Amino acid sequence: MRLFLLNLGTMQPGDVPVAGYLVRMDNGTDVLIDTGFPRSFVSDPQNPPGMTVKIEPEETVVARLASIGLEPSDIDYLVCSHLDDDHSGNHDLFTNAELIVQREHYEFAKDGHERFAANRDIWDHPSLRYRMVDGDVELVPGLELLKTSGHVPGHQSILVRLPKTGPVVLAVDAVMHSSMADAETREMFVTDMDDEKSILASTRKIAEVAAREGATLVIYGHDSEQWAKLRQAPAFYE
């Protein structure tokens, strides 16, 4: 079992990473987690307010997968942490995969909230097959989905139990930076849309899961300082 960290570009200022992940199971099952900003941003970035998106051709999700010998058609499961533009921008490429999303989040986005509208033709492409889950669930042996609402309703993080490295928690946007990891001091961030109670509950949950599992690593979704020190694809954790 191997975990690959996919750097899918940056947001400036600050070299803020746009992250995806690939878990390759021992039986050959491939689980992709998030797909980054739309590939069209390579030549025509649509910058969020106050930021500049920079994606080189080798940083697209297709190029990152190719670096480890995979194509979109090889992906068995695409775990959707949530449907913000920087996480769902290439879902339409993965028509062979089963897309896994929390029911609460999928229904919230499908109801037409403007936050998810710009990218809807990609994440809501008619060729895609979604499976909705409710709460914490083991997707495949060694990989557990954790419902962590707060950043958005129905956000999900991921626990990966690697045989050598040990348990790794992918916090994604439930905890975007190590400075936000303590629920006692964490404040709401501009992109957190749920209520403060949910934000703090999910922050605590990430810490509690990490402690319970004896996690050797908690990877924060947009932490430039941490990502600079991590192994990135084609390197891996196992």
C-alpha cells in the first residue's frame, strides 16, 4: 500500500499548495483523492479574490498520475473531499471511477449553492457515477473516510493506515494549516462557510483520530511550510 502526494499547482502569494492524493492498494486498486483546479487554468487561470493560481503543465492531475505510471482510466475510486474549484476541477476525466462523496455535501452542492456553481459542469458531468456515504466509513481495507463538516457542510478527510509509515491523516480543508490544528485557538477562516461549532468539532476530531490511531503524520491541506518537507510524487509513503 502506497500513498502519493500530488502537488497540483500553487496559489500565490505564499506558494500555497493545491493538493491531491493517490493511494495504491496492494491488490492494484487505485484511489484518487481530489483533482485540483480545472486543467484549463494552465493557460487561463481564473484567480480567486486576492490570489493568483499558477499551474504548470506537469502539475495537472493527469501529468502527476502519468509520473507514477497511471492514466485517469486506471482510477477505481475518486474520493471527493468537497466540491470547491481547487479540489474538483478535473472530475470529468474520471468516467471509469466511482466517485465517493458525503451525502450531505453532494445534496448541498446539487441544490445550487453559488459557491459550487462555476465548476458544476465538471463535477456534475452526466457521465460520472457518484456513491453517497453518510458519516465515517471504511472505503477499502486500510482507508477510512472521516466526515469533517465545517469548511463546508459534509466535507470529508481521510485516514490511511500504511504498513510501514503507520497511520496518516489527510486533513484536507478541515484543517488547512498546522497553525489551525488546535481547536482551542483556531479561528474561522475566510473560506470556512459552516458554523464555528462545526469547524471546532472537526478540528478536534482530526486531532482525536490522530491520537487514537497513533498517526505518524497529519497532512494539512494548504500548508506550504509542511508540504515543502514532504515526499511528493513520484516519491511515496508506504
